[in-house]
Amino acid sequence: MRNNNYKYGEITNSILDYVEYLGEATFTEMNKFYHQDIRGYMNYNPINNRGGSFCHHLVSLKEPRKRMFDGRYRYLVKQSNGKWKVNEL
């Protein structure tokens, strides 16, 4: 079941919170969180669910800017190990 009742900026904030909670996350971990926890899909398939709208959110997540929901300047940075980490100004 899909939940389209998110306010502007709420999805990116949720993904940043998730990665911050983990410490660092792979693209697949973030994509799985997006599809299962935010979009509400019961099953995650890393092949069928690798594209789509999460890629568009990732573009926004890499931009250092003030986030609407918490007022913090947070963004994702790719580490040398290939995982993503939240950076804050």
C-alpha cells in the first residue's frame, strides 16, 4: 500500500534520519528503506526496484542545503568504501 501523504521535504528528511541512525548505508539499503518504509511495498526486489523515483531523491540528498523539517544543513556524501554518510554543515 502506498502512502502519498508526505509533505514537501519529508521523504528526504526521513532518508537522512535513517542513514544517520545507521551511521552509513549502501545505495541498496537506502533504496530498500525508501520502497518498504516510505512507499509501503511489502517486498523489495533489488533488480526491479533499483531505478524509479529514489534516484531523483538521491540527487536532492547530495545537495548541502537547509532541510525543511529540522532546519539542519544535512546532505549525503559517498565514502571511499562506497557507502553513503550524512554530513552536516
